[in-house]
Amino acid sequence: MPSATYAEAMSGPRGANGERNSVAAVQSVDRALSVLEILAAHGEAGVTEVAAELGVHKSTAFRLVAVLESRGFVEQLADRGKYRLGFGVVRLAGAAAAQLDIAREGRRICEALAADLEETVNIAILDTDRAVNVNQARGPAALSTHNWVGQGTPLHATSSGKVLLAHAPDAVRKGVLSRDLQRFTPATITDPEVLRQDLDRIVEQGWACTVEEYEVGLSAVAAPVRDADGDVVAALSVSGPSFRMASEDFPKLARRVVTGADELSRRLGFFSQSR
């Protein structure tokens, strides 16, 4: 079956100056999503049926289906020449469901830990090369009113980021360590070898900490959250002013954060006989 590249099907026609026609590109994306909706509604459909429902030429429908097939979002039924949704859709749905589960199941844990430690507690997930906070609760003594939910923070300068980076796929870890590390404060680790050693230590001890590495006056401790397969899918952290969160108190804080992270892991289906 001839294949179409993502750019060929999604960019639309080009103008005389070689620039993409943005209107056509948006239309192509809209049509591709409509293809997925058609297959979801009918279970399976041929190119002719898809073209009829979209109101486009058969060749246009063929290119859209070919792109979706190349990305795993649809698959062809060899015996009938029709198409159905592929596992790429399942992968996206699973990722979205996992994030929703983390945010939903983690809310109560965040609130309890924030009340117990009287500081701000966050849950963050890995998003390409940054940590994105998906849940937050503030303790009664928390000074900051900043809402971190939905915001990305650097992997190398935050406790949650370090937990996620320490357990990230090799490609992600190597990618971060191979580029210049941005300095946010005098305490930010910008030496790749020093950071690598820090990440190895985090994996071994089971938690991470930062002292004014992202913001002056801010310290934090974080622990990994695992899914049913044992993979680290999030980090639970507590953060507060450095004058209240002294480094000598980190091991004690870490035990409480690890307990909270383990509880969230169990809610996500993880069970470890070693704990």
C-alpha cells in the first residue's frame, strides 16, 4: 500500500513561495480527526465509505488514512480491505487515563500530607523534557500562594524533576545530560557529571532533594510514584522555605513523602513485596 508522510497529508497545498497553506493544514487535521471518529462510530470502514462521509475525493481520504496508519492510529483488515482504530489510539487513551488517575487518586494524599507537614505538596509527571505539576495542596504554614498546577519546571533543578529524570528512559536522561544545563540560582547543578552522580544517588536512596536550586529560599523533597507495572509515572514532593526545611531534616521529611508516594502507587495498582 502506498504510504503518505505526515507532512504530505497534513501540510496541505503550498503557495508559490513554498510556504504551507495554514488553512488547508488545519482542514487536513480536522479531517484526520473526523476519520478517527468515523471508525470509532462504525467499528470499521473502507476508504470509499470514509471519503463519502467526509465529502472528499477518494484519493484525499486514502492519504489521510495512510498517514494515520503509519502512526499506528488505524490499521487495515487484510481480509476485507477495511480499516479500524489501531493501538495508537489505545496508547493515547491509556496515557490520558493514567494522568487522570494520578490527579484523582493523588488529591486526597496531597491534602493529607500538606496538612501533616504544613507545607505545599505537589504531584508532577514527566512531559518530554520537563516536569509538569498536575496536583497541588497547601499546608496551613505555606507562605507561597503560587499555583504550580499545569506549569512545567526543569528536570535538573527541582526535586520532582530529578526523581522523574533519574527514572526516565535512557534517551531522555542522556538528552538532558548532553546539553547545557540552565542555571537558575547559584546552587543549580550545571555540571552533567555532578548531576549524573546525583541521579544515581536518587535511584539508590529512593528520594530526591533540592536546596535553592530552582528558586532562592526554596527547598524541596520528592519521591517516585509507580504504576501497576512498577514504572515511575509521577513524583510526589513537598516544598517550603529553606529556613523551615533545613537539610538535616530531609531524611525525616523523605520518609513521610515516600510513605505518601507509596500509598499513591498502591492506589494506582503497584504492589511491592519488599515494602
